[in-house]
Amino acid sequence: MKTRLFTPGPTPVPEPVMLRMAQPIIHHRTDEFRAVIRRVSDNLSYLFCTAQPVLTLTSSGTGAMEAAIVNTMSAGEELLFVNGGKFGERWGEIARAYGLTTHELAVPWGTAATPQQILEMVAQHPAVRAVCLTHSETSTGVFTDVQAIARALRQQGYEGLVMVDGITAVGAHEMRFDDWGLDVVVTGSQKGLMIPPGLAFIALSQRAWEFNKTSTLPKFYFNLAEARASLEADDTPWTPAITLMLGLDEALQMIRHEGVENVWARHARLAAALRAGALTLGLQLFASPSSNAVTSITLPENGSTFMKLLKEKYRVTVAAGQESLKGKIFRVSHLGYYDEADMLSILFAIESALTDVGHQHSEGGGLAAAQKVFNQPHTAPGEPT
Amino acid sequence: MKTRLFTPGPTPVPEPVMLRMAQPIIHHRTDEFRAVIRRVSDNLSYLFCTAQPVLTLTSSGTGAMEAAIVNTMSAGEELLFVNGGKFGERWGEIARAYGLTTHELAVPWGTAATPQQILEMVAQHPAVRAVCLTHSETSTGVFTDVQAIARALRQQGYEGLVMVDGITAVGAHEMRFDDWGLDVVVTGSQKGLMIPPGLAFIALSQRAWEFNKTSTLPKFYFNLAEARASLEADDTPWTPAITLMLGLDEALQMIRHEGVENVWARHARLAAALRAGALTLGLQLFASPSSNAVTSITLPENGSTFMKLLKEKYRVTVAAGQESLKGKIFRVSHLGYYDEADMLSILFAIESALTDVGHQHSEGGGLAAAQKVFNQPHTAPGEPT
């Protein structure tokens, strides 16, 4: 049986990306590489739906989250974050490491913060200068409606920043940076961008760049004003991760060719099919509302045997639960380079492992449920929506 | 004519490394990847000649330099750095960005600081808590005797840290972290380690880890205590650059197979041959003493035509001078995956371009001079020195 990867980062790397990265390395201060920087930058702005530059950092997504804070905030300022999972929590950890005063809106893991809850917290703490959200919380599979939250905040006259961890959301969910009035969005390379980990991306709004001018937190490697100045000269402040940039160039061209709206629609369709299949097999979904990047499913009876079977007998790698969710859920990714048949592969593995642990369900029911979703009318790949 | 790369980062990537990185990606929280982390960690300690853990960061070498400072120092403390080139200067820039008080020992670019100069500066500024050096200054091609400086400092009873930028030195020059009493050494992946850029490495001495306990500078992504704790569990705090780690695993096995002392000896031999060839062609060496990683050569008459010919007619990529050395020197790398015949390739290109611009020299003299160096008795690859 083939080995298949269904984790929300790293996600499978398309063959043209692998081959592009395997070519003899080129130097980064050359016309050839400057053309790559220009094309990548243009395509990243397309992906983020923004006229702002999207900056590329050599780091994990966490590095870009840190960059978001140290480039816009000053010591002692107040910041609100939503703790609805491990990654939401991380906003608070970074802010505290840099001496900010943090206010935590804790929501039960598996659920999302509402605009109303955010408005109440901001009303209680009017000095809050940044609201930090997680568009798709990878640890729980929850989707947060950052568009509605940003709109509600602006309607109330909030003048601080709306910062979004879009690490597993960008490419999976509609995200219109400019139209939605977001101030900072970060993402990582090993997610919807379909390349190996090692790069992170960040966009700042005009408002965030204004905050940058007065931000006093120390920064050097993650200094975004430097990165922006370099980008204007088709350059980077430090040696970039050249091979990953070349892979990115290839991956972004694939996204642009498919069309970003079609990419979003594909993720919605695959997620809906997987959820329908899992429910038909008698499994319970953990997250509500559910992200289109990753589906969290409550572990069935004999959970550890079930996980072992998936990995060893059916050769699919899914993600286990993290921290308090360890042993309670498993997470299946449909983020990035996946199509319909991939969802059938993972449903086949899940059903087979369920059968092996003695779970009761209709034979082939998961696959049939997925097929029903695929049969529903939808915009075909390649057609503009 | 084939295209050949002679830049001091990125350096050529060996074919087995390229092929290892081109395989389907694996997840990092798996037994398979934990085995890679263990083997890489063991081989990095071998390369650094240390019993300390060598930590791997996803960043450029500059990120590791920042990590060195923010993990050992506190705001307001004093630090001495040597400005003998662009990278020595960088130590000071990072330190100032984090609010340290810096003392600069400026030496003419192209020359190295002596132990005596360092001792005098430390005597003048007894509150200095860290002396920051550059083992091989990539921008000038200068070698600094960090072993002699560390020894002199300890003999004078200096109790601060000796921090070394080993970015182009590790793998090219003898460096015995424990025996020499160094406190911090950093390096990058696209140098002597022969893999693409995107990873950086850092080792801390027992003394530096003591400094870490009281260091108050803010850090999160580059928190080395977290990285060390993760490494003890064969893990990383953040998603690592998986493909680069796999390439690193391959490259380190090549270094271990050749033997680190043989790797140092090979770099010395190739550098000596290139220098002998350049001198025989009537060129002038810029750096004294010269690094075994990169040779800086004063540009001949018609320098810009000469550089254009190298790139376009002879298809070799060398590095130009940076900042104040732009238009004055060019730099040829022999760092990483090079052998004797590679030095003949670059000497052939240099001689041919010199002939094209009307430079006078003995035909084939550069190649003959290199061959003489290669004919001198030396330890054969594979034999311990």
C-alpha cells in the first residue's frame, strides 16, 4: 500500500515543486533570482487579495507571528487574543515574552469566538491596541469568522489592529485582506502553499505600517521595514531559503492557474465530503464551525489501536490531538495539494480501521456520502466563480 | 560551457543531498524524523568538536547571531565587536537593536584583529560581557585567529563570553569549540555544510548557558533554552524546515565519512592552490591573513568587463565586492563541496577572462601553479591527520 500524508502541515508537495527544488542551486543576488522574487511577490499579493506587499521570511509561521507583534507594538501596550486552541494561545505567549499586557478571551477548545464576545472584551479594555485571531485553529479544526469580527470592530469605531493567524487558512478559506480591513495576516509555506516548511509570509495594512513607525519593541532579523525596503529592490535583507523560494514560485503559479476562488471552493468541497463521510460512518466531528483546512474527529472506541492501524496497516499519516486533546481527537488534513480521490483514500483507510476495531457502520457508506457531495453542482476547476 | 557556482553561500549542493530533499515529504512528529534529529545532532557536535548540543534554527545565519545575543545578554550590558567587514559590523548592529552598549574595534577591511588589540579594548572597557568575533569574514576573505584571541582573553582572566560568527568558517577551518574555550559559535547551512540556505546552527558553552539563566532580553522564536529542551526529546519547538534537515542529514554523513580534519585540510589545500594560481597570473590578494573559505582578489584593469566575461562567457558565478569594496575586489569561494579539478575550472575561467581584457600573464601559469600545490605532500582524503 502506498504511503499517504494527511497532516495539516507539512502537506503534500506537488511533483513540479519537488523537481524545481532539486535543480542545481543558483545565487540569490542575480537577475534570475530577482525575477523569482518579483513573480512570487506579485502572486502572493494575488493570493492575499491585497495591494500591499506580502513579505517572505525564512522561519516557521511562529516567526511571522512574532514579527507581527514586534513590528507593530511597544512595551507595555495592551493586546487581546482568543485562546481557543494551541495556536490562539501562542499569540498571548509571544506578546507576554515581549512585555505586553495581554487580555485573554478563552473559548472552549472546539468552538469559535463570536464578534459579540470580542466587542465586549474590547469595551472592557479600551486600551487594547491589537486583537489577535486565528482564522483556522489547526489544533482544534475550528474556523473563526474573522471577516465578521473585523467588520463589527470597525463599526464600533475600534482603531487598533486586527491581526490574523492565517497559517492553515490562507488558500483554504476566502480571505480578502484589503476588502475585509485586516491589518496583519501571517501564513506558512507548508500549508495551503504546498511547499516544505521553512518560509513564512506576512502582510501589513496601511494602518499597521503606521503602527510600525512608532513601535519600540526590539527587532533585527524580523525587522519588516527592512524587509519591505529590500523587496522594493527585488531583494531580501538576509540570504533567503533559495530552494524553497523556487518551489514557492512553482506552487504560486499552480494556484494562480487554478484561480484562488476555485482553490477556496475546492477546499470547501473536499472538507464537506470528508465530514459527510465521517458522519455516515458514525463518527463525531469535534469542531464547530469546522475549518476547511483540517477536520477534527472524535476518536472512536479503541482509539490508540485505531490510530496505529491507520499509520501501520493503511499507511496514512493523520495528526493526533495536541495537549488537552491528546487521545481525544484525530485530525485529517485536506489543505493544499488534494483532490476528490484523496478524500476517498482517507475515508477508505478510516472505514477499514474502524472495521478492524469492531466499530459498527454501513459498508462503503463513507465513500458513498463523499460521492454525493462531489455530485452536487459546483463551479468546475478553472472556471472563475 | 557548463554553469559553475563559486560563491561563499550558497555553495554547490551535492547530488545525494539534492535527491534526498526531492523525496516525498514526511511529517516531523514521527519516529522516522526523530531518528534524523538524533543523527543530525550527533554529527553537528562532531563537526563543532563539542560535547554540547548544537541547536538547529530555521533562519539564515543572521538569525543565529541574533539568537546568540538575545539568549545571553541583558539590556544595557556592554559588548565588544570587531568591525573588519560587513559581517563583523553586523554583531554591533544586532546588539544596538537590543539596547546593548557596544564598543567597536575597527580594523581596516582586509586585515584581522590581533589578540593584543582585543586585550587592550577589554582593559579599557572592563564591563564588557561579550567579545564578538568573525572567524572567516565573508565580505573581505580575512581569517581571524579566534583560538589565539580566546586563549589570550582567558590568560588575562576575562570572564565574559567569546562569541564567534563561524558562518563561513565551520567546515573550512579547524574549530574546536570545547578545547578552545569558545562560548558561542554560529554557522549557516549554505556554507561548509553544503545544503541550501534556510537553516542556522548555534552551540553554547556551559558558561554561555549560565549567562542564559540571567539574560533578560526578550525572545520567543529564537529562545534557545526551549530549543535545547525540545532537542533532548528529539524534537523542535516549531515546525522545522524538514527537507533541509533531511539534506543536512545526508551532508553531515558525507563530512563524517571524509573526516572533519580531512575536510579542513582539503579546504586549506584548495585555497592555497587558488591563491598560488591567482598570484602567478599577476593578480593581487586582498585579504591578510586569508580565509580558507573564500579568496578575495583585487579586480584587474577593466574590472567590470572582466566580471561580465566570467559570468556570461565562462559561466562561472563568483561574488562581487560588497559595500565599500564594490568594484574593488571579487571573491572566489572554495567552501564546501569542491575538489582539485574545481579549482582548475575557476582558474581557467579567470585566466581566459584576463586574456580577453588584455592582461599580461604566462599562458597556463595559474593552472601549473595550482598543480604544484596539489603535488605537495599532504594527508590523503580519508586518512586521519
